[in-house]
Amino acid sequence: MSIDTSEMGTLLLVIIMAVVTIVTRWGGVFIMSYIPISHRVQQFISAMSGSVLIAIIAPMFIKGDTGAQAALLVTAVGTLVLKKPLLSIAAGIAMAALMRNM
């Protein structure tokens, strides 16, 4: 199946993505309402969120340009040192901009 992305196709794709996002988020909340949150389940959820984050970031670090690699490194080190993720993300964005403008 192919959707034309020149006119209304783009809007259709955005709507489809929004619906899928809403259904998965609400579906997760609905399913988790039937699961008691024990210590084991809480550990699983914590580990899973970190795994998903690493699965998204690792390929970008390996195959990305030097700007992306520097930004990820600054963000990771900043988060570990400063314990303030938002400030670290801002520093990472600034590093990417600096590296790509050099």
C-alpha cells in the first residue's frame, strides 16, 4: 500500500500516527489497570524504559555524525554529573549545533 505524500496523504499519515499513539498509550494504561504493581513489576517497568531508550539512542551514536555523537555524549555525561536531564539535553542540543556549524 502506498499513500501519496504530496497533499492530503500527509495529513492522513499524521492522523493515522496520532490514532496509533493514542490507542497504544490508552491501551497500556487500560491493561496495566488489571495488573497489580508489585516490586517485581515495578523493576520490570523501570528496566524496560531504559532498554527502550538505549535501543533508540545506540544506533544514533554508532551511525550518526560527529555532531550527534558529541551531543549524546554531552547529554549522557551531563545527566550523570548534574542529575538534571533537562539542562543536559539543552547542553546536548547546543553541542550538536556547535559541532555542525564548525
